[in-house]
Amino acid sequence: MSSKITLSVFKADVGGFVGHGSVHPDMLKKAEDTLGQDGMDLLIDFFVTHVGDDINLVLTHREGVDAENIHTLVWNTFLKCTEVAKTLKMYGAGQDLLSHGFSGNIKGMGPGIAEMEFEERPSEPVIIFMADKTEPGAWNFPLYKIFADPFNTIGLVIDPKMHEGFSFEVLDLIEDKSVKFSCPEELYDLLIFLGASNRYVVRSVFTKNKEIAAVSSTQKMNQMAGRYVGKDDPVLIVRCQSGLPAVGEVLEPFANPHLVTGWMRGSHYGPIIPVSQKQAVPTRFDGPPRVIAMGFQLANGRLIGPQDLFADVAFDRAREKALEIADYIRQLGPFEPHRLPLDEMEYTTMPLVMERLKNRFK
Ligand code: F6R
Ligand code: MG
Ligand code: MG
């Protein structure tokens, strides 16, 4: 057991209500009851919420990252939520639990995971971002702005504790290799990768003293039937203040909604809307993609909160702008760049159509 705190966030879609839109309250209740009972001796605290059809479990404990007992507790919790989903015939019950051969670590088993271990500071503000109908690359743009763009984060310029910048760890989702960039010195090298957010995604951000600042739920993709699968609806943990970006600097990139991949059938570009937790029920064309920001103060591992940070009226214009962009881009229907390029779509009929028409190509 460590003196350090571990903050772990797990997410899984184990059944949608209705379709892929939300999570039934009985499933959330089951998650809370299970963590409360089975996690009594293991957890310091926990918080359960949902974004769209994904259940998000926020846990604090002293077991470290990748702890078998924590991962087992979470796996069993998702299994129990699946049982409820099956009884209620929720849509796609158990869809994110890939295998029955669970052996102590959830990585590669379907759910998304972001975990970090640190010495809790005298005051420890953290923000947990959770998104639905998009992919891990969705964090590239905001993470760049938060930790490397002085036009977003004035602290990079005027806070002596931040002036030397941050390091980014970037994962190649296909090769499953990672690379570190020290910024601002290597900004331009970093950007050539971050701009290709379909393949290269930020896994973590560190201070120059190697303190962890941010971790995302990035996992490598698996190739199945000639296509890459396994990147879905990510979460992101960011520590804030006292030499790290301020809460407002961390939220600021979302004031100008960027375009992400996902939305209907995981096959479209659309704006990501920052919303309150209550508004985290995507319906229009199964979307548009959305993100919530839950703020907590940690107190010896206790999760004091949440503050629903995007509930602020100051994000109303971002929402309006995102809706305008959504109206515009929807008009393109099945045409790129609303619809994704052929090799990035989650659904495609192209091979079938091609096979049927192959003799007509002269
Ligand atoms: C996107 C998403 C939905 C589904 C769509 C079709 O991430 O979850 O847009 O892709 O509702 O779902 P199925 O194929 O289950 O009917
Ligand atoms: Mg779903
Ligand atoms: Mg989802």
C-alpha cells in the first residue's frame, strides 16, 4: 500500500436507453450499490455517472495503477450492470465487455481506462472529462491548447512555475508505440503527430519535473477482419492549479467547439458540444458528440464534488455555435467531409457493393 493516491476512471457501454442515447437509472444504481458493498475495504471513495450510453466510474484508492483487485472490482461491477441491462432488454447489453476470460486487468477487454497515481497536494483540484460519440483523438486539440498554447493558457507566459512548459507522451494507436515530446522546444514535431488525431493520440502530459498532469483513456487498436477496432468514447483526467493550468485554462479550449470523429455510426465528423451532465443524452442523428467536465477537490482521497463545470452559462455560446456547425455539416449527408473517409468509417458497405459491381468496371 502506498502513501500516494490513485485516481482511476473506467468507462463502458453495457447497454443503451433508448438505443445508444443514455443509461437506465437502475444500471447506475447497481453500479453504486456494487462499488459501495464490494469496494468497501478497497476504495477511499467513488462516484458514478454517465455520458450518453457510457457508464463512468471514478474511483480513489491506494492500490496504484493497474491494480488487479481494483480492475476485478470494476469488471464485476460492469458485469452486474450488464445483468440489469439484460433484464430490461437495454440496447446492446454487455457490448463493451469483450471476453469472458477476465484475468485481472481490464486493458484490452473493452472498457476505457485512465488512471494516475500521485502525492496529493495541500489542495488537489482535478477535472474529469468524459465524452460520448467520439474517439480518443478528440482530446488532442484541447490538450495541446491547455498545455502548449499561450493564447489559451496565459499561465505558460506569466506563471514562473509553468513557464518552462510540459512534456507530451503520444501513442501511435496502430503500431502501439509511444514517443515523448518536450514543449515548447519540440512544438512543431509534436503538432505533426497531434494533427493526425485518428492515429496519434496524447496518452499523458507531465511537468518538466515529471509530475503527472493529465492522463487519457487511450488504448491501442486491434486489427480485426482487416479493420482497426477498439477506440471509443474516451475519458481524460487533468490536475489543475499551483503550477499546473488553472481550472479555467483547462476548460477554455471547449469554448470553441472543434470537429471530432464519431457521431452517427462512428462514421462522421461533427462538433463536440460541451454540456452539463443533464444534457449528456445525445439524440439528434445519435449525437452530436458531447463532453462533460466533472470537477472535484480531493481531500485525502475523498472526492469532494462534483461541480458540473460546463453547466456555466459562459458555455452557452459554444453550444449554440456547435449546433450551427451541426446544422451546416449535416446538410452534406453521406458526402465527405461530413462522412468519414472510407478507411476510417466504423460501418461500411463498400466491399459488398464493390463485389456485386466488380464486373461492371471497364
Ligand atoms: C455511434 C453509435 C450509434 C450507432 C447507431 C447504429 O457511436 O453508437 O450511432 O452506431 O445507432 O447502431 P446499431 O448498428 O447498433 O443499430
Ligand atoms: Mg452504444
Ligand atoms: Mg457511447
